[in-house]
Amino acid sequence: MDEATTESRQPPKWVYTVAFTMAILALMMMNEAFWLSIGILLFSTGLLILSADMFVGAVKIVARRFGMSELIIGLTIVSIGTSMPEILVGVSSSLEVAANGCTPEACASDFALGNIYGSVLVQISLVLGIVVLIHPLEVRPDWLARDGLLMFLAVVVLTMLILIDAKLDRMEGLILCLVYLMYLVNLIHQRDNIREDELILKSPGSEPEVIETNDFALLASVVVGLSLAIWSATVLVNSATTIAGAMSIPPSFIGATITAIGTSLPELAVALTAARHSKGVAIGTLIGSNITDPLLSIGLTALVHPVTIGSSDIFFYLIIPATIITTGLSLLFMYTDFKFQRWEGGVLVACYAIFVGLLIAASNII
């Protein structure tokens, strides 16, 4: 059975989106309980991913209709689009703090920061490790020199800003956003070199498919996708803080594990697809996303409302060090011979497993 036949038998994405929406509404109408909050958390994560994918897909079609090149679409819409769940979670967390403040037991700011660091950790260890275990990858030296170092520096700079006074104010958020904007401008300035790299790495038959869509369906996808993404992100933040308060654990724990894995699923899907069609695009996708998250995602979060860390022990002494160490280790693997071997992917997956074990032990969950 060929791929076209298989895809034709799969339900369209809007079916899954409707199903997740109805499931969340059904759970919300029940009595408040711990396990219902767990269910809402999981379903809202799924809906956030699907609705964000619907929105980004529609925007990409609009961009092509206006004559934007695939390169510019990839550098802007796709790179930001795959980080859209993290962006919306962060902004929703800031709005929650602005409206209701923080309590010693649960603060949405902790959840947002845990999600950012957790997403970077998940993508650079678990996701990249899985991709490499399935398909060993080559690394373009120029990509690594341009983007790899910035990825590491973005995490380090964000950490330094937080360590100064255990918070991130609006000015610091603006600086992070401006650094990301400068990065995008630099990418567009180097578009000719990047296009040459893409032609070298691109496999035959990997050109984007032209999709015919009427204007009403396109507009509906943009509006509905964005609306559901914003709503599901809000529900996700509320359920996460409820669970954290009920279990007496830091919201950063949930943000760095369950939500980080969920919001990193788009990167996993993109990376796995890229690994089948090219030699290095998969790593470029993950590095690009890990630049977007610690710069744009948390920068916008701080612009909406200053980010203050509530319960900081696990965040400062485990989540941050694990993220920095694993990011540095992955770059070391890339720099050795500009190849990612399967055993190196196994090491990265093992690193994430060790991190989760230490996090559970430190949180006294079991």
C-alpha cells in the first residue's frame, strides 16, 4: 500500500480538532477533581498542537499565494509556527499572573519558564535522540557555526538574566525579542547561501505540494485555528496550576515534563519528516526552534507581564543545569565529526530519562 492510499484513509485534521475540543468541554462540565484536571491538561495539549498546526498550515498557503519563497516561509512562519504552543503557553501564563497573581504553592510564571527550559531539553535530548536512533544524521558545519552557538548562548543569556534577581522584566523581554529579530534579519540576509545548502541537502521529490483551497476555508482555518490555540493554551495553563497546587509540586515540574513533551510534538513530527528527505534539515529544525523558545517565546511572555519565579529550588538546581549541560553535550557531539551516530542519540535519550528520574525524586512524587 503506497503512502497516498494510506493518507487518503486517514481522517482530516479538523476531525481530531473537533474531537479534542468536545472532550475538553465535556471534562470541564464535570465536577472539579484531580483526575479531571489531568484529563483536561492532556486534551488541551493535544488541541493546542492540532489547532496551531491548522493555523500555521493555512498561513503558509496564504504566504505562497502572495509569492513568498519557500525559504522565507521556512525561516519565519515554520520556525515560529513550531514554537507557537510554547509562545501561547507563555503568554497565557503571563495573563493568568496579571489577572490572579501568584501563590506560594502555584505560580503560572513557574509553569511558563519550566515549559521553555523543558521544551529545549526535550527537543535537544529526547526528540533529537529519537530522530538519530532512527536515522543517523550529518551536520552542516556552517549551520552549526551560525545557529548552534546561538542556541547555546540563548539559553545561557536567559539563565543569566533570571539569576540576577529571580525574575524577567519587560525590558529584558524586549531585549530577547530584539535579539531574535536580529537573528531572523541575519537569516534573510544570508538567504542565498542557505538556499544553496537546501539544494545540496534536498532529496528528489521533496518539493512542497501545491494545495488548492478556497478562500473561505482558508480564512476559517486561520481564524478557528488561532482561536482554538489561544483557548486551549489558557485551559492548559489553568489545569497545570491546579494540578501543581493539588499535588504540592512546583508548576515548573509539569511545565518541564508533561507539557514540554506535548508542545514539542510538532518539532518531533517535522524533524522525523525532514530526516527522511534530507541529511541535515532535521537538526536545523530543532536548533531553530531552540533559538525561538528562549528568545521569542519567553521574551513575549515577559513583555505581557514580568516573569517572577515562585518555587525556585527544582527550577534553579535541576531544570536549568540539566538544560544547559544537555545542550552543550549535543553540540559537542555535533562538533566531533559533524555527524550524529546512533549511540550518541541513545546517550541523549538516556540523559532525558535520568533527568526525569531525578526530577521525580526531587519532587517526592513517588
